[in-house]
Amino acid sequence: MFNNFITTHAMVISGAILLIAYIFIATEKIQKSVVALVGAGLTLLLGLLPFHAHYDEAAGVYVKSVFEYISFDVIFLLVGMMILVEIASKSGVFKWMALELLKMTKGHPKWVLFTLAAFTAVASAFLDNVTTVVLMMPVTFVIANELDIDPVPFLITEVLASNIGGTATLIGDPPNIIIGAKAGLSFMDFIYELTDIVAIIFLVSTCVLIFMFRKQLVSTPEKMTHVANIDNSKTITDKKLMIRSMVVLFLVILGFVTHDMTGIPAYVFALAGAAILLIFEKPKEIYENVEWMTIFFFIGLFIIIGGFEANGGISFLADKLIELTQGSLTAATMLILWGSGILSGIVDNIPYTATMAPLIAEVQHTMPFAAHIHEHHPLWWSLSLGACLGGNLTIIGAAANVIVSETAASKNYPITFMRFMKYGALVTFISLTLSSIYLYLRYLR
């Protein structure tokens, strides 16, 4: 009887597990990787996903196993890049780059802010956002101290820039990794489609922030001269490691760029690069610093969403989206963009994107415009732009935001929820407005 009840109400039960997991992830009462694994365990225990793949003769369909719902290409790409960045950062090369750029500003606070933001945005396109802001914060506090000004304008601008810059590439932000895997989009697809609009969003947003912070960006000529002459000669702590890691990182990114020609998936290059660098390291020390909680969070989440998808939940939501937008590509694109932008500022954008990706995959095959295969792209790009840029809306919108606010508070520079939102909400509105114009002109007019 119990099994019959589960089978009859499988979509509702799997949807309830997903919804409850979302609530716990959003409230952060329990660590999110634990929430994801508990939800995954329930999904499997209740038989909402089969353990083995098989052909259902009665229904005439192939039934996927639980392992086919876990995007291992996403998992491997994350692990590979985490190892690469962890090893490369040990050499001090990223801090050296930041300080060299700062010296070029001659210590002018407004140019310092723009330079820090630009470096953060570019670095976030190739490193994960959390790693980028962690690398930038020590530099920022030193510079602010030397200029004798409040570091908060720099910190807020950097974290906003990290979320903007991370939008530009496949590996810049976890939502893009999920989208790339589900949609079959390559590293160069993201570069071609998003780099231009992300650059425009960055420039407009940073200029607005500089204007808003203008009264705080003031220092004396003596202090500016001191910053312009900072000694950067000892920042590189291991030159051999720096050379080795930069060569490998360059080759890995080259592999991403040439994916369309070689047909080799991005995660293969990431894992290969990580393996080469690990030969010269103590693997145990490196593995200890990999964000395993994030990896297990992804695995658990894929299983939960897989249960919802396997039992018709995604198809149901896809039909509702088509009904709501009345089959209009423009309406669907704008709804996904703005809906993703707002929701990603409230809930974690990773589970949101992981849920939406199979939904869009379903929609693109059932909407009236599906016959024109190129026309499904705006839905994927609207999800990417919305989910990544929406992280700027609130202090809890992205992991990088939380880490910066916690670090700033520990150094007696608190960034309150409302103070961050004053700038984050404006930047998010600017970002989504520019994205709307871009998507309309490129795909919808």
C-alpha cells in the first residue's frame, strides 16, 4: 500500500522534497550540503529514482538510473578548477598582479577603485568568485589603510564586480557550468554571447558606483604617492610554482577555447591540468582545501532535482510556463531573466539554476518556436544573466557576498544588509535592464 501511495503521488512527493530543501537552504539553519544529501537520501529511499537504468516495455521508454541525473561533467570541472586555483594562489601570483595594477593608478582613489573592480571582474571570469574576493580582500585592506579611507566602498564594488565578471564565461560562476552542461554550450559560446554585454554592464555599474562613493574616495597627495610606490618585489613567494601554474592554467584555458575544434569536454582539460600540478605538490594538503561541501551539495541537489524530473515535475512546470507566456519567446525570455534575477538575490542561485536548466531544456522542445533551433538560446542566456547577475541584489545573494561581509565585520567594518542592498539593488536593476535590451536586440526583435 505504501509503495502504491508513493508511485501514485511521486511528483508531489518529489516536489515537496525539493521545496523543503529550498527552504532549509535559504534559511541556512542547516549547512546546505547536509540539506542536499538528506534530500537525496530521501529521494532514493522512497524509490523516486531507480538505481539501475532499464527499458520500460509497458511505457515504451528508457528509464535513466540515478547516476545519469548527476552531471559529473559539472562535478569534475569544479574539482579540477578548485585544485588548479588552490595551487596557483600559493605562489602569490594573483596578489602580485593586483598590486602591479594598483601602482599604475598612482594612488588616485577613484582609479584605485576602478582598477580593483576591473581586476576582480576579469579574475572572476576564470576563477570562482569566492576565490577571487578572498585573494583581493587582503590587498584591499592594505590599500585602504595606506590611503586612510574606508575600505567598504572598495569591498562592495569588488563583490559586485566579481558577480558581474563571473557571468562572462563557462567557468566564471557555478550556474554557467550547470547551464553549459545541460544546454551543450561550450566555453567559446559563453565568450561570444556574453562577454560584450557583461563588459558594458561592468563599465556602467562601476561608473555609477564611483559616482555614488565619490565623497568617500578622497585622500592626501602624500598617501597617494606612498601607494603608487608600494614594494611588490617580494609578493611572489615561489617563482617556480608561479611559472608552472600559470603555464598549466594557460593551457587549460586554451583547451576550453579550442573545445569546438577538439571535441574534448572542458572538464577533461581541468582535471588534466590539476593532475599535472599535483605531481609537484603534497596532494593531501591540496585536497584538504578543496571545497568538498560544495561538491557534495551539487551531487545531492542533482539527485533531488532528478527525482522531480523523473516523475514529471519538470514537464508540468514547463507546460505552466508555456501557458503563462502564451508561447511567446519574448515573454518567456524576459520572465526567466527578471524572475531569475530577483529570485537569485533571495535564494542560492545554484539550486535555482539546477532546477531551471531541465525546465528550459523541456520548454525548448515544446514551445512553438522550437522548430528554429537557434531560437532557444535566449532562454539559456536569460537564465545565465539573471541567475549570475541577480546574486548582487542582496548580501545573501551569492557566497562571495557573504564571505566579504563576514570578513569586513571581523575587521570592524560592518556591511549591513540594507547598506549593501542600497548599491546591490541598483546595480542589479541596471544589469537586468541592459541584459533585457541586449537579448531583445540580438534575438527577439
